[in-house]
Amino acid sequence: SSGINAEYGDRRRVESRQTKTDVFIWTNQRVRSWLQSVGFGVYAENLAKSGIHGSLIACHNQFTSAEFAELLQIPKEKMELRRVLSNEFNLLLSCGTERGLMGDTPDRSSSVTMRSAASRSKSWRNKKN
């Protein structure tokens, strides 16, 4: 029944409020709350009307920390701030999604390997339980 599914989703959303898990079900407000918790509160409100939510972060491999920084309106010349965001974004991906690391950090030491691995990973939709 749809009522049971809605209740289950609501419960998961509540449980994920204080953790970096279940990013897939995060609302835009939860994404902004996470940004505030990792020191990007000044930029978090730039997402308020963006439509960015957890399923975009969790499921779309093309959505990178560089694109996230652009949406947050972090100036390109603030490379250190963008590097910190990239690290936090990759940590979020590894803890709260099945996407894995994207390798779009400025140092790019192993980005080719990480991108190849990410692009070859199976979609969560194709997994059989």
C-alpha cells in the first residue's frame, strides 16, 4: 500500500537527518543542512530554489563536486575552498550513496582510475535483491 511506503520513506528521512546515509532520499533542505554542517553554510542558501536534492547527488554520475561548487556560487579562484568541498562531496558519496568516489578533486592523482571504476559500476536499479 502507498501509505506504508510513504511512512517508510518518512521514517528513513527522519533517521538520516543526523547522518550521511540514505542521501537518495534527502530533500533540498537536508542537502543544505549537510552543507552547513561541513562548513559551507554561507553558500548553502544558494541551493534554496535550485531543485538540488539527494537523488540527484546519489544517482547522477555526471553531477560532480565542480558542478556543485558552481551551483553554490563558489568563485573559481577559491581553489582551496573548492578542494575542501570536493573532499566533503566525495566523502558523502562514499558514505551515503552507492555511487562511489568521482575523482574530480583538483589534485587528480587517481581520478582516471576512480572515474573508470565509477562509470563501470552497475546502476542501483539493476541490482537484484
